[in-house]
Amino acid sequence: MTEDEAKLWLQEHHPVSRETEEKLEAFIAFLKREAASQNLISASTLDHIWDRHIVDSAQLLRFCPNAPQTWIDLGSGAGFPGIVVALLSDHQVTLVESRGRRIDYLQRAIALLDLEARVTVAGMPLERVETAPYSVISARAFAPLGRLFELAARFSTNKTLWLLPKGRNAAKEWDEVQSVWKGDLRIESSVTDAEAGILVGHLTGRGA
């Protein structure tokens, strides 16, 4: 997917106001400025942000109800998918990030984009985040699936929707943990990479 194709996909699937378009542009400009002083995203993707990061994040909304949800994004890093989700929806988003410079970056991005009412940063390791149920859990390149479930299952109920971009190892990772973890997760293809998979569904807990 080219950058122009990515922008077209976003227009077709998430038509937004001019104000939101301007905020997306502002976020990208802010990210590029910050990337000059800290390793927020791979340098090879700086010229492919719409494809590799914006649409790659926005596509998760395909699987989520439109009604506002409580959404926790694990290892938010540069703000993907959490900040993009917040810009394109009305969900209440919690960004979990433990690295000091990333925490500062995320807080400044939230202020820049006027998202303080709906986005909060849990600036600490996930192990220290207060247990609470969330409607949606997302994680992009956060941890191998088994470790991810170990750390995050306490935020999940049987109704919680898990949205986990896992690249080309999605099926392999899910197969490897099914002897321990049970659920009805399925693999959906990414719109930005036909060979990459997104685990979508619900976790019911540990197996017997």
C-alpha cells in the first residue's frame, strides 16, 4: 500500500472532519520532529507513516463497536494504535508506556491534539497498572503472545475484545499458546500487508 493508497483507504473507511484531518497531519509532523531525537519508529518507515502506522492502527476499528469503549493500549510507544484510535473515534483510551521519554512524548502529543478528556497515560510498567476491566485491549509489538496474556489477562473479561497485530507470526503464536490459554480468537488479514495477521476475539482464560 502506497502513502496515497493509505490516505484513500482512510477517507473511504473513516471519513472525518477537516479538524481531525488537521490533527492527524499535526500528529505526523510532531512525530517526525521528535523522531530526530529519539527512536520512536523505525527510520525506514518515516516516509511511510500513513501506510505503516496510521492505517495500520486505524484498521483495528473495523472490529470494534462504534459506541464508546474503554480501551487500553499496551506498550503505546509512539502512540500506535492508541492515539490514532482516539483521533478517529470516541473511545476512552489508556496508553500504557514505561519509558520516561516516551511518556513525556505521549503526554505532549495528547496536549497538542486536545485529547486530554479521553486519553490518559499510565506511565509505568504494565505490572504496576491498577487492575480494572476494559472493553478493548490492543498491543502492537508489545510482547510474545504467551507473555502478553500473562501480563494483561487481569484487564480482561469474557466480553473484552482483544485486537493484537501479530504480523506474519500470528497463527504460529496463537497455536503455541492454546495449550495454556483458551479463547475464540481468529486471525484477520491486515489491510497494509496481506501476509500479516491480526488476532481478533475474546479470551476465556487458562485451560484446565
